[in-house]
Amino acid sequence: MNEYQIEIKVKNALILNKIKAKGYETVGAFCAAYKISTTAIGEIVNFKRSPLNKLGQFRDFVIKFCQLLDCLPEDIFTNTQITLEIESNKRAIQVNEAELQLQLDNIVPKLLEDQRLDDERNIAIESIFKFLTPREEKIIRERFGLCEDGEAKTLAKVAKHFNLSRNRIRAIEVVALRKLRHQRVTYNLRDFA
């Protein structure tokens, strides 16, 4: 006998993340604030309607919606999502207690363990920067995408940012990497290799 029902709901996370970035927790709150149709946006978020019209162009309300989100339609739809229309974005499966426990045993501890490992790795990575000068740290962070935006930058971009030549940035990077390869520095990172 199946005692439990698991419900899965598929939504466009790109749109939901943009709405949250604007300071709204729900599609409804965003739509109410901007006085736009919750139904139309909800259909797009839930893949019940394509964002494209019959001519293959983005619908007018999608363009207006994107303007309110300060983005382009391509920023909130993948190529698959642009043409995806599903009758129902919900699915329910019934499971018995043993199956539910198996799912929970596999998912929850794994998520918690992954988060714990990520936190430990991040702490270990941050600890190695104490062996570098502030300038070396900034250059390594920018070159390897360990900065705020997470984007690894080219030598040219880093050189321009620091108002130095690419060769000077490369030389500083080489010295910094040599310091980071030292055994006392890498000791804490061995578990994450």
C-alpha cells in the first residue's frame, strides 16, 4: 500500500530568480506591484504557454515583462524553454513508507554532506590567501574566477584593471602560484583534490 504522495512541479527557475533578485518572493507579488497579468506570466513560468507568438517572435507581454526585469528574453529562457509547452507542470507519484525512506536517505544526507564539503572547501581555499600579498591575492582571484562575479578574467582585463602590463600580471601570477604550491599551503587542500 502506498501511504505517501510526492509531488513534483516544474517551473522556469531563470524567471523566478530574476523576480527574487528584484526583491519579490512570488510571481504574484511581482505582477501586483507592476500591475501586469499574473495569469499570463504564470502560464509562461509554468510552461503552459510558449513565450513565442505564431510568427516565432517573443510575445509583446514577454518583452514588457523582460523590460521590468531589466533583462533580455534570452536571459530568462533556454533554447529548450522557448518552445516548451506542457499540459501540466505537475506530477505526483505515490510511494510506500520504505520507498519514501529510501528517497529521503539518499537525497537529504547527500545534500547536507555536499553543502558541508562545499563549506569546508571554501574555508580551505580562503585560508591559502593569507600566504599572498593583497595584490597577489586580487590578481589570483580575478584570473581564476574566485572574485565576486565568479568570472575568470584574461591577462589583458586584469592588466587593465591594475593599470599594469600583461607581462607584469603574468609575473605576479607566477610568483603567487609558486607560493601556493608550497607544501605548508596546500596541506589543507589535499582532501579536495
